[in-house]
Amino acid sequence: MLIKIAGATLLAAGAGLASMDYVVVDVRPDRDAPRIIVPVPLLAAEAALNFVPDRDLRVDMDEDAKRFLPVARELAGELRAMPDAEIVTVEDGSDTVRVAKRGDVLEIRVRSGGREQVDVNLPIDCLAEVLESIGSGRLDVRRAVSALHQAEGTIVEVRNGEEHVKVSVW
Amino acid sequence: MKRLPVIALGLSALLLAGRSPAAAQAKPWLHVQVEEEKGAKVHVNVPLSLVEVAMKAAHEPIFDDQHIRLGGRHGKSLRVSDARRMWEELKAAGDTDFVTVRDADVGDTVTVSRKGDLVQVRVDGDQGSDRVMVDVPVALVDALFASEGEELNVHGAIQELSKRRGDVVRVENKNDRVRVWIDEGS
């Protein structure tokens, strides 16, 4: 009987772990350095934040940023409603910047000189949630972290020559 | 990115518009294309509804303190009520050339005129090298000033702009091209 209970518990724990959202930070400083991969269960990160004093989890925004908050929220709503499109393309020699909407994701692609590359895939729901979490001009870190549940796949990928940093949510 | 003034000219022309009649229900998109022969190429494609929201962010710096600020925060300013009066006077004048300036040194001719439902700004270079074309519908400026006192009705102006299809601004010279237009495609 005990074996059955232990087995069921393990299965439940395994299923729980498998269904959990993970933030995976993948860093490769250069070709010779070891690759560092840190998977962090999002629930664990949220639980850890409960031990941080509230005052340290509220980040005050400056007055200019506060003024633009309502507009930023509306812009997020407009972005969500609009169909897929290439919103901005800038080409200047070997530098390019591209901002596009693909499904529920705002894609930002920056290429510079064939060496530097920044890819951002920002879920618009995640952006909207973060903007909503900024109540009266204070960013609520807990809600911002929780907003990552809306994300899936690679959120940020930065390459600079041999250096490589990737942040994903799975 | 060396020719930011050209880009700024293109983007600042978002409020200006032209000639064609209202389209039915399809959502209008604003397109901005800035191309320098040996420099940057910038393409912007956004729904006009998004421009309207973005304008709220720009509203304060441009129309600060109940004045239309020209040339940034420290530039010259014009009271909205004075601008509205000037506009009424110009409108009452009917179809006419308001301004014609010929710069013999540079070889440019600048004209500002009213032609039917449009206020047209034209700059023509000596041998067709430089060309600027800006068409502002009278209804758009009317809508912009359709408010009381020192307020500008930016929402109304954007609504008027959304009725337009086709080119709004075109600037061409030897090295640069700026085009702002509205259609129904992304």
C-alpha cells in the first residue's frame, strides 16, 4: 500500500514538474568557456519572491514614464487588435531593425554589422499584463514575473560574436 | 541615419492629408517610407487607430501650455486661438495663392495655395531636382480647430485623416525620398 502511495506521489510530483513553466537562462560567454544553463521553475521564482519585503518589490517609475502609462496600455490594446504586419523596418548599411507583429507576439529583430544580433519575442498579453501591473506608477515585480506565464518559447536571444545569451520560457 | 530632419519631416506630416473621398468600412493604415540614396531606409506601417493613440503621447510636447509649439519646447509658439483665427481668414479667402517665394540662389519655388478642398504646399527645385508635395484637406484643419479656446481637436483631425486614401506627403530630391500615404493594407 505504502509503495502505491509513494508511486502515486512521485507520479503526481513528476506531472506537476512537467506541467510547470520554466524560465531557462542559457549563457555561453565565448567558444572556449563552459555553457551555463539555468532552468528556474516560474512557481519557485514566485514563491521565492514571497520572502522579499514588499517595499523591495515595488519599483517607482519616474514622472515622465507615469504620464505615458495610460497611452502605453492603450497602445498594447491596439497592438493586440491589429492584424499581423511589419510595423517598422530600418536599414542602414549593415544595421537593420525590424519590428513586426506575428500572432500574439511582438517581434523585434536587430542586426548590427553581421556580429551583433538581438531577437526579442514579446507576447503582447505579457506586455499588457506588465503594464496593468504598474498601478499608480509602481511596477509590481511579483505581477511582472507572473506575467511570464503568458510567454512560451524564446523571449530574448542576444549574440555578440561568440557570446550568446538566451532566455526562454517552457 | 544622417538625415534625421528628413525623417522628422515625414513623420511630422502625419497630421497633414489630401484628396480622395472616404472609403467604406475598411480600416485605414498609415505608411511612411523614408529612403536615402546612400543611407538609411525606414518603413513604418501602422493602423491609423494606433497613430491616434500614439498622438496622445505626442500631444503634450507639441501642444504644451495651450500653445502650438514650433521647433520644440524652446522654440517659438503660437496660441491655438490665434492660429484658429488665421485659419478662418485664410479659408474665407477661397481659392488663391497665399504665398509664393522664389529663392533665386537655390532655385526653389515655394507655393502655398488653396485649391478647392485642399491647401497645397509645393516646393519645386530649379531643374526638377527637389520636389515637395503636401496636401492638407480643408476639412482636416477645420476638424483640428473644431474646439473651444486653446484646445485642438486632434481626435477629429485623425478621423478626417482616416477618410483619405492615397499620398499625403511626397518629398523627392537628388538623394532622399519621403512618402507618407494611407491605404487599407498592412
